[in-house]
Amino acid sequence: MTAPVLALTPGDPVGIGPEITAAVLHEYAGDNSVHGIAVADASVMRRAVEVLGLDAEVRVVSSWDAPSAGAGVIDVFDIDVLGEEQLEWGVVDARAGRAAVRAIEVATTAAMEQKVAGIVTGPINKEAIWQAGSEHLGHTEMLGALTGVTKQDTMFVVERSHVPGHHMHVFFATRHMSLRKALDAITVDTQADSIRRAHRALEVYGIENPRLATAAINPHGGENGAFGDEEIEVLTPALERVRAEGLDVAGPVPADSVFHQGLTGRYDGILSQYHDQGHIAAKTFDFDGTISVTVGLPILRTSVDHGTAFDIAGQGKADPGTMRSAFRAAIGYAPFVDGIRAEYLPRS
């Protein structure tokens, strides 16, 4: 198979994104299994190289199929937004927001046109992109608009586990809402739909006959109604519905056990019922090895799941671990890009 080309967007140019992007691209320069290309102003990547003290050349490429120059060279597709303008590190700036948005647009277009196998995204600052005129709440909404998709899911991939070669995948029935509202949002219909989408995502992203489990909401799975009745009234009926459709899904499994079981290889995927239930489990076990995949897009998109860290930006001490994991995950998912596109490309 031809080595995949991956577009890396550093995110906000005055956050830690350029540093961690440069660090990872420098590590992989000369690796024949992949060709990573930063999508940014060339000046931003040169400054990141200086901050890190890397012995590396930043080479501007104008074509996605340009061959890799090998070790010691970091390739960048120059978006020409900032030019040689040097912005202050760690300060919200509309100019930085414009550059972050432009990079996402360029990389997404390349992925939609199948010029790159996928995109790997660094952290953006939402206030900066809003100051730049973006009407989107964040990355996910922007990518949805650029690809014509309205329904997306987050799939966390935990790189490490207790079983070599096994990754735990975590999905979310609800995300950015209060816990009280999240519980109200989980109904038999929404739960069944979440299960179906998670199960299908595991298949699309390369897992044959996936084993999916749903996490319970209440302590001990509600203890037969003593500690809450969501398992009885909502989760179990939803599970019975999808099982009748032929899906082999376990649960509801108490949340204090199900993630450990996922890490030991019992399950390939776990449906978390609310934001922190899955985030805490994954990030406590392996913060740097937990990355985010946006499921539902007709392109491959992996991402870091941390912020811009303005407080340490420009100091050369940001840990590139999560960007490395996101890049590595994109390499692993690249063979499934055609299936991802076929499954999620909006039908006209």
C-alpha cells in the first residue's frame, strides 16, 4: 500500500499546537510508512522549530503528492494568512483565529477531494475563531459544515490497554450538557440510536464482529431499582430493541467495571452515558494516549483532546504525546478511508 499522506493542522498558532506538530513531524520525517504535512503558515512552523531547538528544515510544498524529503525536513502546505507576522504567544488574537480556521478549511478540502488520507487536528482557541468571524462553536461544527454532515459522534481511542494490540473505544450517548440535562436526554429511542451508531462505527473503522457494551448510569447498575431506575426503564428496553435487530451488545454494565473490562479486551467499544463518565475513565488511565476520532464525517479526522495551553505556549516544553498518538491512530485508520467515505458521505 502507498504510504498515506496526512494533513496536520496545528490549531491556534500562538498555542502549543505548532510545537507539538513540529515535534511529531520531525520524529516521523524519513519514516516511509507515512508522509505528514503541516497545514499552516510556514513562518509559524519555523518559529516552532526554533522554540524546540530542532535541527530541522521547514520545506514549503505546493502539492499534496510531493514526495517526502526524508529525515530532518518538516513539510508545510503554506496557507499564507500571517505571512512573516509574529504574533505574541498565548494571547487570544483574531489573526491567529483566522489562520486556524483557514488551515482547517484547506486540510478538510484536501481530504474531501481525496488528496490526503485524513486530517490530524491540533487545539484551537474558540474565542479567537469567533473574533475572526467564525460562527461555529468549535472544530466539530466547522468540520460538519465543511463536509455537509449534521450528525457526528465522538469516539475516544485509548491507545494503551492491558492486552497488546487491543484499543478501547469509548462513545458518548450525551456530551456537552449538564449532567441533569444529560439524564433527561437519554431515552429508549436515543439510547438505541446511540448503540446502533457506535456499533456501526466500530465496523467502519476496521473491527470485525465488534463487541460493544453499554455503561450503566447508576451505582451498581441501579441495584434492581434501589439506586435509580434508568437501567430498568430506559437502558434495558433499548438493549432489548437492538438485540432484536441482531446486534450483540452487552449491558448495562456498572460503570465502575465496564471500562476495566474494555481495557482487558472483553469489549472493543463502550457506550458512555454522559461526558465525564467516559472522559475520566479514559484520561485517568492514559491521558497522552487517548485521542478523539470524529465519527460521521466522510473523512478521517483524528485529534488531540486537550487545549491550547496558552500558559506554556512558545516555551518548548509542551508534551507532544497526544499529538503523536493522534497521528499514529490516523496512520492505523488510513486503510479504512474508502469505507469511511462510503458510509458517511451525505447522499444528495
